[in-house]
Amino acid sequence: MDDNPAIRQALHKVFELQSDWAVCGEAANGREGIEQAKLLKPDLILLDVSMPGMNGLEAARVIHGIMPKVLLILCSLHTNEVLGREAKSAGIVAVFSKTQNLERLVSKAAELLRAS
């Protein structure tokens, strides 16, 4: 989930390059993401912390409440301990800085999927 179409497109391309993964959906905001999650039942969801209407933390709380086994990764330009604590309490398993290389995000996602 990200409100920026260019970021969603870039993430889609990077994740589709993984031979054993399929991107099953995208969402521009938290509410849309919750509906997509209920419909598509993914193994992993990337959420942007800052989205219109309902942010990634709020959406994560709802998704985690109805789908506790789904792996949730929060992406943000600014990461800190407070955000990390809020993310953990919302059911998010990892926080990723948007300033990091996308290959690190894919690597972290793969690690989490293997461990689940």
C-alpha cells in the first residue's frame, strides 16, 4: 500500500522479479488495502506509514486483527524507536526505511517468509 503510484509500480516490479513470488494486489490507501487483504489473502503486505484517509499503522491494526498470520512490513521515510514500538504494537513485523535499497527490502521480506 502506498499513495504514490510510482512507488507502487517500482515495488511491484521489484517483487515480481522474484521467481517464486506473485504480487496479488495494490492499494492507494489504508481502507483500500484492508479490502484488498480480505479479498486476496496475501502472505505479506507492505504498508506506507503515511497515506490519506487511513495511515499504514491504522490499517495494520485492522489487518492484524482479522488476519493475524499475515506478515506486515511498514515503510517510511523516517524511522525511529517510537515508530518501531507503534509498529510492533500494530502487528508489524519489520519497519523499512524508504531510503534503503529495495534489494534489502526484498531480502528482508524473503527472510520473514522463510521463517513463517
